[in-house]
Amino acid sequence: MISQRDRGELARFYTVTDPTRHQKGYTLYKVTARLISRKNPEDVQEIIVWKRYSDFRKLHQNLWQLYKNVCSHSELFPPFAKAKVFGRFDESVIEERRQCSEDLLQFSANIPALYSSQHIQDFFKVFDTAVLVCPRCLNAVPCPLPPSPPLQPLTQRSAGQIEHHSSPAV
């Protein structure tokens, strides 16, 4: 079994905020990952993506499988909000989903097997050109994005700088 907790080179902080209803009938959540160098705390990387409940549910299932196969189970894996067809737009349901999603990401923040997994990497990928589903592009049409900047070592970034790229060290 892999040691479950570590301090690593980066401190990871996740927030899930701004639930927004898409015109096609689902809710989007703004997910922010803040990666802060433990050696140089002014070096911060921030990644922002917009995700649906189904994206979080899939991530939960994948991380649970990984956790039960690789980790020591010394902590209770966070439960996840059940899928609902009726009432899914109720404020209480949206808040429960948001909180469960944030709890899942926070749980993974200090467990190397989880935060370094391909599942987390894929969850935070930002594509150069994509069919965006976000408040700016509510009709979900192809929306060209500016090319992603080349990856730079964390020490070359300035505090608070927002970077979007396709292979973050989440």
C-alpha cells in the first residue's frame, strides 16, 4: 500500500463555486484549483474549468476505485450526491452536489495516488480549441481559445497569475 498522505512540493486547494444553469438543461460549476509552492509560497498557479455534475460523478467513481485498490483506507472516502432526475434544479440539490464535489477534490489534495492520477489530470485539462460549455458560451458552439502557453517551471510564475494549459500538475 502507498503512504496515503504527503506534503509534496505543492499545496493544493480546490473550490467549486458559481453554479450556473445551462440553456440545455444542466448545471455547470466553476472549479478552481490553486497550486502553491511550499518552498516559494508566492509562486501560485490557478486553473479554472467548468464542469457538470456528471463529470464530478465520473471522477468520484474513478477516484474511489483507485483509492480502494491502492490506499490504506485510514480515512473514510467522501460520499457523493445521488443522481436525481426530478428536483435536480432545486437549490438544495445544487448545493449538495457542489459541496460533495468540493469535498471530493479537497480529499484528494493530500493523497499522492489521487492527486497525481490520470483521472485528476484529465479532469483539469483545458483544450486549445473546444466546444465550450460555460457562461460565456451558453449555446455550446465551437469557441476557439488562444493557444495554451508553454509549460513553465512553477518558480517562473508570479503570484496570482492565472494560467490555463493542457497538462497541469494538479
